[in-house]
Amino acid sequence: MKQTRTTNMYQKVLPALKKELGIENVMALPKVEKVVVNSGVGRAIKDEKLLDMIVRELTMITGQKPVLTKAKQSIANFKTREGMVVGVKVTLRGSRMYDFISRLVNIALPRTRDFRGLDQRLIDAGGNLTIGIKEHIVFPEILTEDIRNIFGFEVTIVVKVRSKAQALALYRALGFPIK
């Protein structure tokens, strides 16, 4: 198996986590299972070109083609019908996941307007971290001169931990700027 710099990044995090949490067994340490990038396409229901643009740009950001999510039931107030495309999502694992986390922490979050760190309330009881990104143009893969529509999405980092404190230690070791 080819080791990339991102898996090496996680290997550097392991000793720090062992020391901080006092856990000797590497298998008992908290770890990131997957990253889910999700965007609702609201306005794009009527505009096929906008949906194609969102899919293309999420593919550039994540390095993986998104899956279209469809409505499970018709809701008249939202003007949706069963089977209509209502969102797109990408699930990242392995080296692509660590590459994305690295770009998110080191490039995208610092480029976010008025960013002062992530609040601890973004971490749920299971230790998962959900970050809302209002503008997709904070990622360096997106060329801002070609952009006509700006969309937002959310990033959920799913972890395997025993407590919220362990999750917080893992996120800080990975470099997330948590207040």
C-alpha cells in the first residue's frame, strides 16, 4: 500500500494522542472514519446548468464525483416531488479523506471571511464535527474569475471515539482551530 503525506500526517498525530489521552493501545485511540460533504441544491431544482455546476465544482473540491440525493416524498410547500434531485453528497475515506482534511484546515478555513475558530458546540454527543461553509470559493481549486453562482455546503467529519473529550483531542491534534 502506497503511503501518502496525509497518512504520514495521521501517523504523526498518533503519538501525540497516545500521550495526551494516556492510551497505549493504538487500536483504542480515536480515529476519523469518513468525511461527508453535502450540499442542498434548492435553486438548482429548476436550473439544470446550476446543478451541473455544483456537481462539477464539488468534484474539483473533493476529488470524487458526488452522488445525487433524491426526495423520498412529495412536499407541496417546498415544491418538490418524489424522485426530484434535492442535494448532492460525497463520502471520502482513506487518503482522499486526509487530503481533504488537510486542505480544509490549512487553506479553506483561514480563507473564510471573519473566521475566528470553530466553536466546540459544532461537535455533537457522538464526537462528530459538522462545519458549514457558506462560500465554496474558499477552496483553492475554484477559480474565482469563472464563478457566476456561489453555493454553500456542509462538511461532517465522522469519528470513532468514546467521549466528546477524546473527539476534541483528536480534532486539536489534526490541527482544527477549535476555540
